[in-house]
Amino acid sequence: MEFREALQFLDRFINREATAGRIHGLSLAAMSELVACMGEPHKDLNAIHVTGTNGKGSVVSMTESLLSSNGLRVGSYMSPHVDSIRERFTLAGSQITEEMFAEVIFDVSQYVESNNLEPSYFELLTASAILLFSNEAVDAAVVEVGILGRFDATNVLEGEIAVITNIGKDHTDGLEGWRRAIAAEKAGIIVDGKPLLLGNPEEDVLDLFLAESPEPVFQYGKDFLLEESIPAVGGQVINVKGVFGEYEEVFLPLHGKRQAQNAALSLATAEVFLEGSIPETVIEDAFGQLSIPGRLEILSRRPVVLVDGAHNKDSANHLAETVNDVFPESRRILILGILKPHSPEEILRELKVISPDLVVVFTAPSPRAVDAQELEEVALRLGLDVERAENPYEATLQALRIGNEEDLIVAAGSFYNISEVRRAVEASNSTTLEI
């Protein structure tokens, strides 16, 4: 099977990521049947299982890098991808090759077809990651939950460590009691007698986590803590109190206090897995090579083009906070496309804080996209100047034409926008060079 054929095979199966938002009726039955047919490779893995409303992808990337730099053979699995589906799989610190991807998809396809199974797109990818990491005999598998936890395909794993970054208003109807409902589902990844790390204290829902009998429990602010973060060129310098050690003047090549808090959680997670403190040289190596696509990623310097997958109220708040803290006052242009069921008004209210001189809205490239006209109407109600574009590519070019080298262009709303934004920036840079 070639890479192209592997993609064609995957496209035959229902992609619930493209129609996400409904969490009722989920089940682990299909995923359990698939891994059973495969010989239960999930039981071979020492997994660190990460869920949360925001920050889980960053925590997976940082934890994987810390463990790899410490000499372990590590695999990581994340979603969604930004530019290539291969971004979801890393092995020994690198994205897997097209050949390796095609090979593991072929192997899983044989189990599916010989047993007449009908898994989903995400279940197939998750099974492929599990089989790959089992075949490669990784020392650790750092795995990001897709939606919530209890009935997510990744929860066939019995994680050695469960990590919950935070509880936010996502994949919920927002009715009274939503925080406890979301927390109860995320608590489903906790394994009786195994460690749990909480990236926020979450005192109001702590009883739901403790009901799953984790042992021990490490809480942010109590057992580990970001003590200080100081903006620096290309990122920030952080001081962290870990579970087993103190880490001072650590350079993190990522912007924003939330990313600094994610780093503190990742350090604590790696410490718990390694059962001890982490050498300074390991941290320098791990964080020095960090690159997390679509998370406060700078695509261009003149003008600054910043892309972020901020797609809900909490992540939009984080993005706005970081823009105002890190980037100098200048003309700001916001490029925005949002997916349902997220609230355009909630997201735009948070992003209004960056005081954009112009908002360029578009219909995101997804069946769940909020129509550009609706976004335009919301922006106008909030008193923002707004223009409409056909898609993220055209919106980016529009912003680049309007802006100058001193401006800040911020693209947000969904990870599904970022590939086209990147392509537009590259096309614009190429045109400039030719001139």
C-alpha cells in the first residue's frame, strides 16, 4: 500500500472529527473489537494518557520531548493534524515517514477487512498508532484523547499515568451542571491505583476524579507550580517547582503564560513517569527543539503572522492574553473562521480584547463551519470593522494586502484553517522574493 492508497482507505470510513460536537451515544465497543482482532497490542504499552479542554496537544508534545531527551524511545499520538496526517504520529522524536504510515495502515486494514469491521476514521488512526508503538516496542506512548475521555477510542488504553489539563466549556450544551458532566467524562481515563496529574486545581470537580481511585494525585498549585514566567526574545524564561525538583531559568521557545503552565504540567508528568527529577541538560535539549504547529505559531516576521488553533472561549482568551502581553501595540488584523458548535459571539468577545483594526471572516473548510455571513453579523454587533473572504487562503492574502510590515496578523478559530493560512503566507513570500 502506498501513502496515497492509505489515505484513500481511511476516507472510506466515517470521519466523526468532521461532524464532532455530539458526544451522546459514543461507545468503545467497535474500538475494543478492533484491538481484540489485532491481538490486543494496547496491552503492550506504557501509556501517558492526556485529556482536557485546552492545552492537551502542547502537553503531549512537551512530555514526549522531555522523555525522548532523557533517552527513552517514545511514541506520541495527537489530533487533529494541521498540514499532514503524519503529524499525528511521532516516533523517537520524529514524525513518521509516508512509508511507515502506509505500512501500519495496511496492517490495520487487513484486520478490518478479514473481520468485516466498520470502525470510524479516528478509531482506525488510533488503532494504527497503538499497533505502531507496540511493534516498535516504545518505552512510553504519550497519547492525546480525541473527545472527552471515557468513550474516546484512545480509552482502550489503561494508562500508567492520566493527565487532565483543565475543564472548559467544550463539547457541551452549556446547561446547568455542564462542568461536572464534562469532568465526569474526562475522569473516565483515570485508572484505579495509577497516578493522576491535574493541570488546574479543579476543586469543584475534584471529587469526581477521586471517585476513580487514582493513586497518587498531583495538583497544580499544590504539588507542582509555575512560579514565574518572563517574556524573552523568541519565547519566555520560566521557573518551575516540580514534583521532585526545582527548575530555574528554563528557556521555553513558546509564547504565553498558558504555555508556561503547560510546560510545568509536562515537567511534572515526565518526573512522575521517570520517578525522579529531570537533569537540566535534558530540559534544555527537550525544550530547545520544540515546535508545535498551530499553537501560537509565528509564520512570518514582517509582518508578524501568528496562527493559533484557538477554537473556544478559553483558548481565545489565552490567545488574546498572549497577544496583548507579548506583541507591541500596532495595527492588528484578525482572520477568523469558526466551527460549530462553538459560539462565534463568545470567541469574538474574547478576541475583541486585542483591539483588531479589522476582522476578516470566512467560512472554515469543514462541514461544521459557521457561515461567514453569520460571523460578519456577530462582528458588526460587537462594533468591529469586518470584511468577508471566500476561505482562509483568500482571507490571509486579503490581510497581507491591507497590512504593512509593522502590522500583526492573527489567524484563529480552528486548526482546520491553518494549513491554508500557511500556504497563503508562503505564496505571498514567494511573490515578494520574485519581485
